[in-house]
Amino acid sequence: MRIAVTGGSGKLGRHVVRRLTEDGHQVLNLDRAGVRHPGLVVVDLRNYGQVLDVFLGVDDRHDEGFDAVVHLGAIPAPGIIPDAATFENNMLSTYNVFQAARRAGIKKIVYASSETVLGLPFDVDPPYIPVDEEYPARPESTYSLVKHLEEQMAAELTRWDPELSIVGLRFSNVMDVEDYGKFPSFDADATQRKWNLWGYIDGRDGAQAVVRALENGKPRFEAFIIANADTVMSRPSADLAAEVFPGVKVVKELGEHETMLSIDKARRLLDFEPEHTWRNHAQDAASSAR
């Protein structure tokens, strides 16, 4: 397929562009930043005209358009810029991408929603553990509010157009291999990473989720939690839940290090299965040291 990836220069975006390219797709990175090369087109996603123009064809020599859009371009977290600027940038950009894709006849969209819609940073206890996609969104920041509104918008757009497929991937905290060295330090204080139930997503597995969503997304809107199969902690998951969230019901028996951000739905409907873990990296590093 010919695939446009917005935000392909970002932490997750680089993994996605690499994976899609290795899989044989023609990929174009649409971003405001990045090293200049033939695979990058500088686009301001807040400008609807620019977005529509590039979806219809990059220039007069490249006017084939696209088969799918992967939308990752956004202010990636709360607190980076003022709240009003986060709302304006992310909400407008996503509307422009969704609407321009529809106008260009693109029927397959995969985009980055966020684990934050689950109620992060869980200063208020989650309704149960593991959390999943079954309870209503609980945005606790302007950034998360936008993610919730984007999901609502996607649901309405796919209602208007029954042939349109939009998959929202509620990515956990994206990690690269070089981030794993600090993971053992989390064990000293169980509350340090309670804000997202000790979850993470390896960037390579995040890219895999995008591939699976492109392959298996159906003509409707669906949201999926995307996390790794384990936690960032060495301690057992059941012990962590009991210590930090003693009043929260645990609705299933947890494996030793099993994620508390349920990926059962993504496994079932997208055929997503994480392939990486920080534990292997820690073991490999220890073996190298010996």
C-alpha cells in the first residue's frame, strides 16, 4: 500500500515508518520536523489545505494519493505547551487528517489514541484491574480530553460513512531499548509508576500494532489498548495491585508480571502479540557484562 504517516519523525513514528517500509509498503512521512530526505514532506497538520493537498498527491509528479493513513502527529503529552495550545493543535490536526482523508477517498485510518483516556494518572482508583476498553473514558487532562473527543469524532465519522475504517490505538508509554536501563530503579517505590498501572509499550511492538490494525481493522471505529504483555516492574503484578490499589477489585488472576492494561481485545481482534520485553534486554545486558 501507499501509506501516509503523520508524525513519522517522532519516537513511535520512527518505528512505524521503519516497520512499514521493511514490510514493503510505500511510506511517506508527513511532519513539521525531521531530517530532510525523499521520504519526508513538511506539512503543517493544522492547515487543512496542506493536508488535503498532500493526500491527493505530493506534487504534480507524484499524484497517486494514498491507500491508508497512520496519524501519529501531535503534541505527545500534557504539560509540554499550554493546555489551550495542546487542545488547538491536537484537535484541529486530527480533524483535518480525518476529514481530508475522507475527501480524498481514503477508507483506512489508524491513529494514536492514548492510555490516558482510561483515567491516568489514576489519582482516582481505576474501576477494576486489569483495566480494559469496556468502561467509559475518564479524561483527567486537556491532552486526554482531546484524545477522548477524537475517539467520539471517529465514531461519528464512521457512522456517516459505513465503508470507513478508523482504528484508535490507546498506546501505553512508548519506550526504546535505551530506556530499559532505568527500569530496575522503579522497584524501590511501587507508587513511582502507578500512574499508568506500571505499563509500557516497546516502540517496535507499537509499530507491530499499527501493522495489525491496518491488516485487520474493519469498516467502523474501534479502540484498542496497546501495551506490552508485562509491566515495568520486577515485582509480581498481584502484589503491586494489592499494595497500591487495595480497594480495587482484581477481576482475573494475574500472571507473575502480567500487564494490568488489558490487551485481550487487541489480541483477539487485531492478532496483536507483543514480541519484545525489557526483561530480555536486562538479561542480555547482564550476560554481556559477565
